[in-house]
Amino acid sequence: MPERRILHVDMDAFFAQIEQRDNPKLRGKPVIVGGPLNRGVVSSVSYEGRPFGVRSGIPLYKAKRLCPDAILLPVDMEKYLHASRMIRNIFCRFTPLVEMVSCDEAYLDVTGCERLFGHVVDMARRIKAEIMTELNLTASVGVSYNKFFAKLASDMEKPDGLVVILDDNFKEKIRDMPVSKLCGVGKASEMKLLHMGIRTVGELAATPLSLIESALGRPGRQLHQMANGVDDRAVVPFSDPKSIGREVTFGEDLRAGDEAVIDELRFLSERVARNLRMEGFKALTVAVKIRYSDFRTISRAETLKKPTNIGKDIFAVALLLLGESVNSEQMLRLIGVSASNLTPCDGLENISLFGNDEKVDRLEEALDRLNARFGDKVKRGKVIMRSEYFSH
């Protein structure tokens, strides 16, 4: 059996890079994607913003304080997911063994594919080139014989990097890396290792396994194996999603009965429906997530008589669930809509729960085309909300 050949492809500052690609005026400037400003977090930051200490996951207000000149943009998830699907299609040209870790990174097991596409490094170059040619985006690729080293390699020369860790050269490349780079090392594990005088991957690899296990327990064995170049985890091919959902945190708390809340609920429902259609599914269960101003969070779900991927159907159910869960005066911090119990819609008609109307199909298809072109900017007309939907 040939030695495994694994690629880890990581898109560079994915959301921010897409925004810079689509708006040339943003290129070369610090761009932060996230929101809302006063209570949201950074989803993505361009490389121009990173020297200031801005990183994904930190509060937006802190990011703005670190980099006052940064350009803040809202998350346009539909646009990013569209690009992610195109990238996934490129991966599948080379191997069916594609494990999408998130919308912007994946593992590819290309073992045995060298007969078709040449050396594994040439495959990595081709994948990078095809992503650039078709999407005008850069990716960093790590090449190795296991997942752990492939991921380490992809992070070594970002952005637009290509690093190879094969055979015996892994010790030289990773021995001086901090142990925090190892998958599974959190703050607590890192502190325990530091107390043992272990700061680098090389030091961990040279420490007797018995000492590592006594300090970290069973997980210590896997960390010790990784530090010594052993990682037998398989690449798990992409599987159908269990659910599809979207949520939004308001810039300020809103009353449940406010028109802005209802508008957002409708928009979230339409985005969920569009994602269902793009992935080729219908959903039998619709759920609404609600977070109150005091951070209490509840979820309510309803199972339909027939599966659907029509926005107005999902919105109608979501609206009823919202009304049953809160009264119109309660203050909300976040709402979300999700769809689950998914079934493939191959060969099934898109029939609305409120009537078999071919106009519904044509309208949904037209909205999909417009949003694919203009980045999810096209919305339906407003629906007037009446107070009887809410509990009292």
C-alpha cells in the first residue's frame, strides 16, 4: 500500500479576501468582516489588519480600537458559501476524498492520484492555480503524509503559500514550533506542558511518553504521537448536512414585535430556503432560535406535513414559532432560523405548502439568480405583521 499523500488547503483570510476581490478600492487596506460593531466579533480580517493584533474571534469594538483605520464590513455569508461550493468542486476534480472542515479549509487524500495528475506537489500547484484562475483567490496548501502535518504546513507561509513536509524532513520543520500548534493543545494543556519545561514540539517528541501521559492523561498519547510524526486519522469525505441555519445578532436589543425583527426573520428564512435549494434539499422541520436581552436562549421547532425549500413557507412557520415563544414587548438580542430533517429534492417539485403555484418556482429561481449575481442584495417585499401572532 502506498504511503498516504494528504493536502490541507486553507483559503487566505477568506471572507476579507473575497470583499477585496470584489471591491478594488479595498485592496491593500485593513478590512474586517464581522458585526455588529458594539456586540459582534471578527469573522475574518485581511492580512493588512493583522500586524495591529486583529484576529478572528475577538470583539469588533476591540478590533476597531486596535486598528482605527480598518474598514468594517458585514458578513455576506451567501456570497462566501457560493465561493466555497466552487472551490469544493475544484477539489473534487482531483479526488473524491475531500473533507470540508469549514467553508474555507479542507483536507484532500490524493493517495494514488499521482498516476492521473502527476506528483503531489504538482497537484497542489494545480489546485492553487485553478482557484486563482476561476475565483481570483489565493489559497495556502500544506502537503504531507498525514492530516496533522498537512495542516501545520499550510500555516507556515501564509498567504499564498505551499509547504511540503514529507519523509524525514518533518523533524527539522516542526521541532521549534510552540506546542500550542498541536491539534488538541488548549490553554490548560499548554500550561501543564510549560510547567514540565516543554515549550516546543521537538521537546515534546523527546520526552518519554510515560511522563506525558501522567501529566495529560490519555490525550497525551495522541499529542506525543503527533509530535513524532504519527497521525493515522483518515480523511472523511464530505457528507450531507444535518441542518442548514442562519442567525443574526442585532446591533441593539429590539422588541419582538418591531418591524425590523420581522423583516430580519423573513430575510433569514429566505436565506435558509435558498441554501436548501443550492444544496439540493428540502426540510421537514423548521426551528427558531431566540436570545433575550439577558442572554437567555431558547429554541422552538415545528415539523411540517411536507418538506419544503420555499422561503415564504419557512417564514410562515418561523413567524408562528416566534409568536408562540415571546410577546411583542420582550426585548431580543438575537434570532435565528434553521431547517433540519433534510431530504434530497431530486425529482421533486418545489411545491409551496400554501398552493401548487408554478409562479412560486419561477420567483424563487429568479431570486436565486439575482442574489448569485449581486451578492444576496435582493429581498422580497415587506409583510405587515399583526399583533395576534404574539402570545400575551
